[in-house]
Amino acid sequence: MSDAAQALKAGPAPTVKPKISRDDWTMRLFMGIIAIYLAVTLVMPLYAMLSKSFSTYKVDLSGYGLQVDTGSGWGDETTLDAINAKHGAFKASDLAGSSDTRLSPLALFPDFSFRSPTKYRLKNLRPDVVFLFGSERVADAEWHEYTSNDFRRISLRPVKDIGASNYLRYFSTPSLFYSIYNSLFIAAISTLITVTIAFGFAYALSRSCMRFKGFFRLVAMVPILVPSLLPGIALVYLFGNQGVLKDLLFGHSIYGPIGIVIGSVFFTLPHAFIIIQTALSISDARLYEAAVSLRASKWKTFWTVTIPGARYGLISAAFVVFNLVITDFGLPKVIGGQFNVLAVDIYKQVIGQQNFEMGAVVSVVLLVPALLAFAIDRIVQRRQVALLTARSVAYEPTPSTRFDRLCLLYCAFVAVFILGLLGMCQYAALIKFWPYDLSFSLTNYNFDVMDGGGWASYGNSIKLALWTAGIGTCIIFSGAYIVEKMNGFTWGRGIFQLVAMMPMAIPGMVLGLAYIFFFNEPSNPFNFIYGTLGILVVCTVTHFYTVGHLTALTALKQMDPEFEAVSSSLKQPVWRLFSRITVPVCLPAILNISIYIFVNAMTTVSAVVFLYSPDTTLASVAVLNMDDAGDIAPAAAMGMMIFYTNALARIVHLLLSRGIVTRTQAWRAR
């Protein structure tokens, strides 16, 4: 019998599992640590918020026994529910509320008088109900006797239950339900306008030989450096009741959908421009040459070559802008007026009414369109195919005097829009008293006499941005390295990757509110960070985790896996390879992650508006508080301080990047 026949008779060879090395165990350990971090800072808070949205509270009158002595001895024992059925004092809706609901039983007694000699006995009939005598909690099952004067200090506590009544109440409240329509309407209109403007801007820069391209690219990035509240403040000075251009609105008010849309276009334009410009830059010149040889008109070439080639970029930009607009809080809070949107409803429910359960419901409602937009964007990106092949020819625009001038004029118009809003904020910040005293002064920069926390808020933002950039970059890059370079453990890496992608779809307002429910729980072992700068750092790192994670993965995928193989063959520990090879090679990407987190930590409002304490107020929140107090010019001044800080950070980042590239990336030029 031949060797082949013997092998077939013996059956398939047993599968040999590769031995897990010490480095693999080390990487799995670190991935577990970062996974625990993401679970504690993302998954558990979101679960706590979801649970809160289904928590219902109702005062159960049948759980309280009552006896009344009008002077002829104690009457028969009854319940508060029976008294309510007799007098019809409370409806079912009156008995429902939040965990902080307090119900006084006085309405059950139409003839009640605190001067009356009538006496009352009250007791809890079940262990799940309690009542309060003043601030004293009474939870036993004994009779407690009170005079009329004392009885008016009684209040009943609600009983917790699980159900969907919060959602039913939300969708049956017209003012709250209309917020869904308003948010979707604003997001759709803003997305259409922003993507159109961004496409024209990117098309002009990539398809023309116009001058000053570098300047216009720089201007397009300016809105990233300012909080979303700032364009709202600028629009107030331009088109408000005392604005310099108020007549241009032809009687319409800037406070409402018009202002929100204009401001949304301002702060989302850079995000759409970056995506669309990337899509347009990947073009094959051979397709345009074929169109010319076929004598196709420029209009037909545009619709049959340019648009199909950029369609995935356009779709991705649309969903990114939609997500940014529908989840933004700062802009509609400043200029929305009475036009309610979901993000502002969360703020009103939590801060205005202290109704945390309804705030959680609105958060879940806001989470749905954000998750859908994110999921569709991911699906679209997966379907994208390569537009450049090894045979492709890079597209180079040809000079055309008329077209180049039109592109220059269009880009100049967009630049005036961006710089005009920013310049208006700076002008207003230097005016002594708008519009009566237009002389220049630095009075508005005296933040210590304004609401919002003074210059300490600005200092706290600097601390937050530095800590977030340092700690966040280390966590994010380490997690991405482990996911990309670790051997085996495929299912664990897949779960980690899924969780790492989640923060991009979670609105800041939702995450901040989830942190209240989770970290403010006294039994939580991490409760000690609540109200400190630490929770702001954790929330900000988690909120902006995904973009940094994707940036790190992109850089790590460019490194050949042979590095790990060579390191293993030389019996070098993984941490030495990481510190001496991986980090130096990926240093430009690491710096990009750090500056991205720094800038967003300076400008974010929605993620931290629920979490700051009197000692940890931030500059972006100070802008909101000063605007609420009517100090609009100081709010503009603080917003400009954020802009100048981020601009300076960008310059430092550029200088560091150039120096580091020169010293550590010389191998790329070989």
C-alpha cells in the first residue's frame, strides 16, 4: 500500500492549535483592561439610562391606612385609596411622576384646616411604600398619630415599577412629540444645504486651477475650532432684534429654524468638506479622457463620471452631517427660541424639571435616528469599491480662465460666510455696550464678574483638554494596537472592535445623562469621581474614542506584520517592539489623535453639560451660562478664547509634526 493510500485510510490529520505565547497573554490582558474601561464608561452607563427610561413611579394610595378622630374617637380604619374614590381628588395622571414626586394627602380632605382639632393616624400597609413627615422618612408598619397642624407636613413617596408608561406619556404629549419632527426637519434641511455647499467648495478646489487654494482649505477648517454655540451668538448680533442686518430677513425671526439651519451649516461644513474632498481627490483621469474622446458635454461628464465617482463620499458626508445636527445641543439652545428639538428637550427635562426618567426617554428617542444614520453610513462604506487601480492616472485640472474665476468667486463667498460669523463674534466681544456704545473695550473679557465661573472655567477647559489628550491618546492607541496586532482570539477582538465603534453613534447629551444615572449611584464603586474633573475626562475620552481608534488602525495597518514576526524570532518582548518601533513609526498619527481630542475637549458642550460641578465649570459651558444670563458679549468673548486656544494648539501641533517627521520619518523618503 502506498504512502498516500495509508494517509487516506488513517483519516485527516488532527488540528494543531498554535501555542499561546507570553506576549499573546500580555496583549490579551491589556485588551481586557481596556475592554473593562469601555464597559464601565460606555456600556454600563447606557444600560443604566435605558433602565431609567422604563422606570415608572406612582403613588399607590391603597398602600396607606388611615384613621380620623374628629373628637368622638377614632373612626373605622380605611385607606387613602378609598378616601380618594369617595372625593375624586386625584386622577391616575396626578399620581404618576418621577422618583422625586411628592404627593400631599391634604387634597383628599376638602374641609381640612390646620387649626382644626381633628387628629389623624397614618401607617404603611406594605413594606414597599413609605411616607415622609417633613424630611423624616417613615417606613415602618406602625400607626403614627398627627394633629391637623402636623398632618399638613405629610407627603407620600412614589413606588417604583417597570413599564412603558414613560414612553406612552412622551408620545401623548404634543409639545414633546413635535420635537421629533422638528429635529428630523432641521437635520434634513441642514444636511441638504451643507452637502451641496461643501460639494461645490471641494469641487472648486479639486477641479480648478484657481488661486489661494491653501487659504481656502484653511478657512474651511475654522469652524472645527469653535463650539457650536458661537455661530448662534454671531447670528444674534447679525440678524437679532438689534442686529446689524436684521432687515435682510424680511420680517422673519432668526430665533428658530432659520437660525438653527444657518448655524448648523457653519459648524458642519468642515466635516462634509473633508469627506467630499477625499472622494473627489480619488479620480481616474482616464475616465475624463474617455468622455472627451466620446464628445460628451461637460454637464454630461459631470453627471456620469464625477457624481458616480463621489457618490459614496456624498452619502457618507450626508449621514455625518445629519448625525451632527440632530444631536447638537448648543446651537438650538442659543438661537432656537421656542422651536423645540430633542437635544434641548433632554436639557429641559433634566435641568428645568428635574424629571430624569423623561430625560432618559427623550435620550433613547434621540439615540434611534443617530444609530440609524451611523449604521447606514457603515453599510455604505462597506459597499464602496476601489476607484484607483495600479493603472489609474491621477486627475490634473486644466486651466480655464472663466471656470477658475467662477470657482474663486464661489469659494470667496463661502469664506466670507465663515469668516464673517467668526469676525462678528470677535467684534461683539470688543464692543462696550451693544448697540448703544460701540466703542472698543476689554470689559467683556472680565469673566470673573460674569455668570459662568470666570477665568477659572477657561483654566479648567485647558486642564481637561490636556488630560484628555494625554490619557485618551494612550488608551485609544494601545487598544487599537492590540486589536490590530494580536494573534488569535478573533471573537474577542470582534467584540472589542464593535464596542470601540459605538461612541461615534452616541450623542453627547445621551452619554452625559447616562453618566448621571450610573456614576451618581452611591453603591457604584466609581462614585468617587462624580463631580470631579476626572468624570469629565472619562466622558470626553469615551465620547471621541471612535475617531481616534479608526485613525490609529489606519496607521497600524500600514505596518508590515513581519515586524511582529521578526521580533518574536529574536525573542524580544512585545512592549519593546511597541515602544521602539511601533510608536516612532506611528507618531504622526498619535499626534493627530491627541490634537483631535484636545480641540474637541475645548469645544464640547453636550457631553459635559450635565456633569460639571461649581469647581469644574468649563469654558464651553460658561458660554452657555453667560448667554442664558443675558451676557451675550462676554459669551462671545469666551467663545473666541476657545477659538484662539485651539488655533494655537493647531500651530503647535503643526510645528511638532514637522520636527518629528524630520527626525523619525526619514525612512519614508528612501
